[in-house]
Amino acid sequence: MSLFTQGQYARAVEESTNAETISKVLYPSDNHLEGKLLRLSQQYFLVSASCQSIIHDHMAVYGKIDNLADKIAIHINDTHPALCIPELMRILIDDYFISWERAWDMVVKICSYTNHTVMPEALEKWNEDLFKLRLPRIYSIIKEINERFCKDAWNAFPGNWNRISAMSIIGYGQVRMANLCVIGSHYINGVSKLHSDILVKSIFKDFYAMYPERFGNVTNGIAHRRWLCYSNPKLAGLLDETIGTGYRHDPIQLNKFAEFADNKEVLDRVRAIKHQNKIEFSNLLYRKTGKLIDTHSMYDVQIKRLHEYKRQLLNVLNIIGLYLDIKDNPNADFQPISFMFGAKAAPGYYHAKRIINLIYCLGKEIENDPIAKSKLAVAFLEDYNVSMAEALVPAAEISEQISMAGKEASGTGCMKLMMNGAMTIGTLDGANVEMLAEVGKDNMYIFGLTSAEVDDLWQRGYNSAEFYTCNQKIQRIINALTVGFAGESFADIANYLTKGPGIADPFMCLADFESYRMTHDRAVRDYANKEKWNRMSLMNIAGAGFFGADRSINEYAENIWGIKRLTDK
Ligand SMILES: *Cc1c(COP(=O)(O)O)cnc(C)c1O
């Protein structure tokens, strides 16, 4: 009030403004660490509030702290809430006067951790000095956790300093949150079989040697009541009529739809529904952008955050190849295709924004080419978000899941599109591997290097030149990038693929290009065979039940949290 009367209005509200800043923004980067101190404060603020609330509620119900570990489960969903481990220790020791040993037993029983990525640039590491300054008590607790852990690790691997130093929570002036999560949790899982296997063979291999019983897998799932029943009411209606409504609360029952795989009437309705959804999406696109797309073209969709490892660029290279083919042979038969991209790039992710720019310019050039425009369309959808995805997923015919194998922990977009009858073209990465197990190779277009082959090639020293010097198509595409589209050169992207800086083409677009091109071409040819395509589409819908989140959540509840459903269904 006194500052206010002195006319210092900003200073008068400074304290409350600063307090509000802590929870003002959701950091928008994905699979990339934003090492800002405000983010660390935010994580601690949210974690501390949650832990205090949980314990407050527990005390209100039970009136004692002793049974906390029997009644409470806290799941650390990625490392962002990792500070709940030291925060629980703080509350139990400082506020409830529990011994370190007992408190630690309780915390490990309470906590479990899901890892979401193996990419080093996404693994949370905080500068030790900043951490100590901002969170002194939490830092001292982490130091103690670490010292005790390193003693145990010494007993497990006597003399093996390299191993212990890799497992340590603190090292090289950094606090490593993933290590803290593993040490403080009774169960650790990845989000697909492949990803969980990679975890225990790579970043957590030393922890796996020490605590093998802590590691497992829970393959991700999607909310099928949103991504099928709500977003695609026409398909849901057909399912109600054919297999009954049981799938709505038990998605595994979608497998009954396979009984209609040779029923011509049902197949025709699957196709008609897809066509209607395509019309509805094109209307939406027209309203939003004024862009008209041919509803008889094949809808080829890549919707996901923009990231190098997801390889939107590989998709673009193939589109450029198709565009050059059309210019060479303007009269050749060509199945019209509309390529749709939905993506947002993290602020400051320069290369990602260049790829958006490339997609936009390529689309513009094709639109201005009287011959190409009747056969190809390339649309970059602005403001990609869940609502946009809900409109596009039911309309998609090709689902692009083309990450460099070993990098996409699970993916869930792949499941949404599969459940809505799109055909997947994809690498053997993340959940794609399990989708293949559900539908078989006749109902999915798999291409490219496996994750073992990627590792192998990387170890030998990946040289993208080996892939373009012998491939004229790639050379022409790289040249076209340098010349540019709609008046803008993309020589920087051509250099990224062929020269570097650093290792050229770090996500191996060129190594997978030929396999991708041929597989995509096969999918386009199959599309002409309507009966075959409809059947494949139906088999994908029928095979998607495993990817309902109900199954994932049940696995967490039974195997990790130790909780039972309230009533039998
Ligand atoms: C499902 C979904 C994602 C995840 O897509 P992936 O292909 O698994 O990366 C991203 N953004 C939105 C809006 C989604 O709905």
C-alpha cells in the first residue's frame, strides 16, 4: 500500500506478479529440454503442492502416516515431476519425524516412473549450482539419496567406477532427473515393447543389472471414446450396428469387426463413411484457409509435432520426387494425392521452422503449376491442435509413421489413425511394431532400417553420400531443394542432408529414402484396388482394440499401482 501511494504501481504488485509467473506458462517444447530456472521452480511448485495435498487428504481419512505407502501411489509421468521423490522425503522427515530409512522405503513403494524418450537432448539435467541455490533443502536430500545409492551400487559392482558414475544422480556439475526417478521408484516402464527393450539395453542397462525386477513395459493406448466414438460418429454408428455397442466400454471387442472382412455391404459402408469424412474435412479446410482439395484424391496425412527424428523431411523428399515425375511425364497416369501436414514446432527450433517453410513453399509452387495441381496438393495446416486432429483423423487414408527406428518411444497418433481405418506406412519403430503384430504385414506398409540396423550403421559411421551418389532420384531432389520452390531456396536443407554441419542427415532420411519411395508407391497402387483397400482398412479398425487406453490403464492399475476397480463391469 505504501509503494502504491508513492506511485510505484509496478513494484506494489511485483510480488504477486512474480508468484503468478511460476504457473503462467506450459513450456511448449516437446522431446527437448528447456533448461530455464523458472521451469525448475514451476516443477517444484506443482510437485510440492501435489504432495502436500495428497498427504493432507491421507491424514484426513486415516489420521496416521504409517500406512501411506499402502494407500497412495504416485506415478512420475516423464521426469518433469521427479522432484516428488525428494519432496516426499522432506515432508516425511521434516514434518512427520520419520527416520530416513523408513521414509525411503515408503517413497520407493509409493513412486513409479514412466520414461518417454531415449533422446539425450530431452533427458532432464539441471545445473547443480543453480539447483542448489534455488532448492537448497531438496538439493541436500538428493545428495543424501545419491550417497546412499552409490554405496549400494558399490556393493553391487565393487570397483566399477565407470558404472557407478554413470548411475549417479549428480555428476559433471549436473543433476540427472532420470537417474533420480529410477533410484526412487519400485517400477520403471517404457511405452512400447521396443522402447522398453531399448531402455534396459541402453540408457538404463546398469540399473537393469542392479534392479532387474523393477523394469517392465506398458504399451500406450488412446482414449477410443474420444478418437472413435466421439470424433467419428458415423464409423461408431456402423460398429454399433454390426458388432453391437460393447466395444464402447471394452475396446478389445473391436476384433469382432474382422468377421465382416468379406461382407461387401459393410466394406462399401466403411468406404462411404471415409468419403463423407473426407468431404467434411475439406469443407473445414476451405472455411479455414480458402484451400480446395479434391475429395477423390488420396488423403495422405502426417500429423505430429515437428521434429527431425519424426522425419517430416523424408515425406517432403518423396513429394518432391513425385512432383518432378509429373513434370517429366505430364501425361502419365497418376493417382491424385493430397498430402496434409499438421505440426507445431517449438519456439527457437530453427530447423523445424525451415521444414514448415519448405512444406508451405512446395505447396504454393504446386498450386501454381497447372498440370501438377490436378494431381498433387500439399497443405500445411496452421494451428495444429487436438481439435484439428479430431477432424483430420477420421478422414485420413494414409497415416505417415516414418520416424527413424529406435527414436519414437511409442507414438499415439499412429493408433488414432489406425482405429479410424487409415493404412499405416511406417518404420519398425515404437508402437508400429505392435500394430504390425495385430494386423500382419498384408495390412500395413513397413519399410526402412530396423532400430538394430540404424545402430549398426551409426556405429560404422553414417555417411549420407553413400546413399545419394548411387541414386539419381535423390540427386535430383537435392538439386531441386537448392534451386528452391516458389522463389525460395532451400540450399540449407540440401546441405543438412549432404554436408552437415556435424554428421550430415543425422536421422538417416537418405538411407531410408529408396525403401520409403517404393513402399509408398506400392500403397498408392493398392489404393486403386478399392476392394483390397476397403478390406485392409476394415482389418485395421478391427485390430486397433489393443490400443485402447482402457487396456493400458488396467495394466498400470494392476501391475504397478496395486489398485482394483470399484465394481465389476
Ligand atoms: C495424438 C496427438 C499427438 C501425438 O502424435 P504422434 O504421432 O504420436 O507424435 C500430437 N499432437 C496431437 C494434437 C495429438 O492429438
